Amino acid sequence: MVTLKGLICIFTVFIIIFINIQSSEEVGITIIESAVSKGAVCLDGSPPAYQLDRGYGNGANSWLIHMQGGGWCDTIQDCVYRKTDNYGLGSSKLMQELYFGGILSNRSDQNPNFYSWNRVYMRYCDGSSFTGDVEAVDPVNNLYLRGARVFNVIVEELMSLGMKNAQNALLSGCSAGGLSAILNCDKFRGYFLARTRVKCVPDAGYFSHVKDLSGEYHFEQYYDRIVTLHGSAKNLPSGCTSNMKPSLCFYPQYTMPYVKTPVFLINSAYDTWQVFYILSSYEADPKGEFTKCKNDLSQCTPAQRKRLEEFRSDFLGAVSIVAKSSTKGMFINSCYTHCEVDQVVWFEKPNPKLQNKSMAEAVGDWFFDKSGFQKVDTYHVDPQHCY
């Protein structure tokens, strides 16, 4: 189980990421007050929110929606904490403006393909990667589990602001937002006309179903609780849930075969979140024998280095399904990090390139059908401090 202390750590990681994003501009928050009457609300019952920076010129009729990350909540207690924390991950009342950078930047040198588009930050306040939909409200804690409705109402608002006429539309996200971009990709496609080019680019959202240090799948129990608590099963691909238990369909490796919309996967084979919370969670490493290694790679023993390489192999096995589709792409590096597209490293050096292309260049060529791209960093088999 990921403990409350662990979730606090997760949230801290995201705040650090946001603080270090090189901003292109400040963008105000829009609160959708009318969503309350539709029951599309955050964990505390407050209305959902987004940030929109309008496009111009050649990008005026194209839209990029980036879904905020920030973990999940798997128990009533954790969700109650989430709706009262200071990061706004459960309440629009506590949200602060996030800067736009990386894939959301309005600078052509940082974001050459999407800088002039309508760029949206979809704010995350439900704890289920926008999949939950429970009608009943917890009366004791005044807790709402309505993530799927939040996604719907934000997209519908954007459609009314001109997105319904989009020539191009891209759904992206980081971490839990990256998982959201996968799980909601086909739903997003369904809002548009057939002639609209619609694709999805999840970043650091490919959480893998692999064995941990104990040789077990302890993290699977966490996903079991999330899907059960939030009533997420009905919002996961039916082709997947008809063949396996719904919580396994929260894992991209089992969901991806059922996603029809083109997807470009960006991830590290040594994603730090997965190393900390899937490979070496407390349940997998109760004595903390892996702690020094994961906090400082120079402290890893040869045996621990070998286990990290085995984790990389397991992860690459989990993403192999992507290579079987001509419409899907991937950029898998070996950076010891978590989330990359919403930071300045999206395009600016130092930035690990694959086939001499940055992430931004590879995604751009793939999105506009100039070329396919399915590359894994095979030169670096050890985790790298890329930035």
C-alpha cells in the first residue's frame, strides 16, 4: 500500500517539478461554476478548472490539452487529505496558477510545433486519473468521486469555446495525467469530427505491471483499491475489462491494445516514480535496503545495479505492445527522472536525443504524419542523470 506519507512525497515531487518549469507565461485559472449542477465536481464538491492560453496565426484552429498529474487516492482517508491539502489536487478552491512551459510553451524555440496553438492545462482534482464516477456522496466527509464527469465537462466547455472546429487536437499529460491521456484517449477522439487529426501523447504515465523487489506485485493492490473506490471500471476499455479484472486495465500495457486513437508514448525505462513506488515500495522493501541506492545511484551495489537493469528489461517488455502498432510511437530514454514534456528539457539542450531527434521533434514529425518513431535508448543500459 502506498501510505499517506508516500502520497505526501509524491505531491512534493510534483510541486518541485512545477516550481522548476521554465515559464513561458502566466495563465489565469478558469473555474467552471456551471459544472456543479451537473455533478461534475472535485473531491470537495468545488467546480473543476482549467487554464487556457489562446492560439493565434496558423495555430488558431489547433488545440493541445495537457492533463495535470499528481498521484491518486485509494482510501476515503487519503481522498479526504487530498481535498484539504495546499496543492489543489482535490479542490479548485486551493489551486494556484501553474506556469506554461515545455509542450505548453508559447516560444517557438522551445515548442516548435505547438507554440501558437490553443494550449490548455486541465487541472486535476479527483484522484482517479479522471476515471471515477460514483453517484453517492460520502455524507460524513462530503467527498465526491466524479473524475470522469470532470473530464467531460472541461472538454465540453472547450468545445464551446471553439475546439469543436479544431483542425488538430492533441491530448497529453504527465504522470497520473499521462495515464489519464491513455485511458481517456478514445473518449477524447469521440468529441471531434472524423476529419480532425486527433492524437495522444502521454508522458511518464506508462505505469508497468512488473514484479517488485520481493518478487510480488504489491502495487497491483493499490490499483485495486483505486478502481474500486472510484467506480472506475465502467470508464475503462470494455474490451479489456471483459477479459481481466478492471484494476489490471488501469495498467497501460493491458489497456493499450484497445486504444484505437494514435498514441505516442514518452517515458524513461528508469522512471524514478516507478523505481520508488513499484519496484521498491515499503511492502517490497520493508527494511529499506534499497533506499540508499534509489536516492543516490552512486551508492548502488553491483547486485542493486543488476536489479535496476532487470527492472528496465521488465519495463521494456511492458511497452513492447506499442511497437506492434503502426499508428503508435514511443520515445523511451534511460533518464533517471519522472515527467519531461512539461519542462524546458522538452526541446532545449542538454536533452537526450534518440536517432538525433529531441522529444519535441520526434512527436512533431509523428503527429503531422511526416514519419513514424518508435525508439528506445539502447546505448545507455544504466540509469542516467540526463539533466
